[in-house]
Amino acid sequence: MHFIRNNQIIVSFLIIFLSVIQFGESILSNYKIENIKDLQKRAVAVQLADRINKENQNNGRDFVTKYYKSPSDPNSFGRK
């Protein structure tokens, strides 16, 4: 009886182990090297789009230096 029970435990662990390996292989087959390279290219494209968007936002802003007046200028701010 004890021998049969040990065999059942070993067989059940073997089935679980093989099913985990099969599941892992199926996940890895979904992410082939070509797919990973495509995902990396998409990530780079998204980063570049974000960078361009930030640059466009910065270009649309009014900067202080555009309206800067030298303190020696008689019409500068703070002078009367």
C-alpha cells in the first residue's frame, strides 16, 4: 500500500511539473525574438512621440527672456 501511494504522489508531481513546463513554453513561444524586437521598436517610437510632444509644448510657451528689459533701460520694470 505504501509503495502504491508513493507512486501516485510521484506521478502526480510529474504531471504537474510537465504541465508547468508546457505552460511556460507556450508563453515563451508567444514572445518570439521578432515580436520582442517589434515591441522594442514600438517603445522607442512612443518615447520619440512623447519627446516631440514636449518640445512642441515648450515651443508654444512664452519665455521671460523675450520680454526681458535691462535694468539700465529707462523703461524697464521697477523704474519710475
